[in-house]
Amino acid sequence: MKIEVYSNAEAVAQKAAALVAAEARTAVAARRAFVMAVSSGHSPWQMLRALAGEEVPWDAVHVVQVDERVAPAGDPDRNLTHLRESLLEHAPLRPERIHAMPVESLNLEAACAEYALTLQAIAGSPPVLDLIHLGLGPDGHTASLVPGDAVLEIKDADVALTGLYQGRR
């Protein structure tokens, strides 16, 4: 294992962006596509802004969500809001290349199944992602997965609904 330490969050974001861009170029050269999943949190947003300045084959990039809060469109709690602000406003990525979780659906269980199908269409069955960028919350959670949540017991679905956490599902 190689551990690297940087002086601040911006330096980490710059290094992560350079690594993601290199992985994207490698994947596109090998398979003509790059599928990246991003989670919530401030570190992914910083990295995505930095990634916009990197040499990336944007026409071959698909961005999927690791997690999303159930909230209205444009809500600051939504990861999609920050994904659009951090990446779409700064990079030549086409909006349809960001595949949003359909959390505005009235039937969230059906929305989970719908997003699983989206993942399969983009990344195969079972879905194979080229890169997953995860954040780490101040309480140690990642990908909206917190200890004790029943979603951790689900083994037969690629997408599932979590319980309530910090006021959101």
C-alpha cells in the first residue's frame, strides 16, 4: 500500500483529479468508455472541479451516483445539485452523461429498480465501474451507509433505499 499525504484539501483534489483523468484515458483507450461513480461530500466536489481542468475524453465518460438524498430537484442536500455545479458548469461533459438517481419518484422502490437497470445499460450485468470516488463523513460513514442500517443486509440488489439518516433517506 502506498500512502501519500498532502498539505490541504485542494492539493488532494488536484492529485485525485489527475489520477481520475489518467484512469479515464486508459479505460477509453482500452474499452472506448469510462464509467465513474461519485458520492457526496465536499472532497468529491473539489475533485470534480479540478477534474474539469484535466485532459479527459469527455465524450466517452459516464458519471453515475453512488448515493443520493431524497429531496426536491435543485435542493442543496441533493448530490446531483453539487455534481452539476462542480462538473457540468466547468467541463465539456454532456448533461445526459450524468445519470441521476430518480429520487423524486413517488415510488422509491421502483426508482431503485429503475436505476439498477440504468447501471446495467451503462456498465453491464453485473455492473462494472471503472472508478468509484467515495467521501468519508465526519462520523465515518461512506456512500450514505451507516452502521446498523438495514440496507447493509441487502445482497441481491445493486441499488437499494437506506433508512433515515440526518433527516433524509
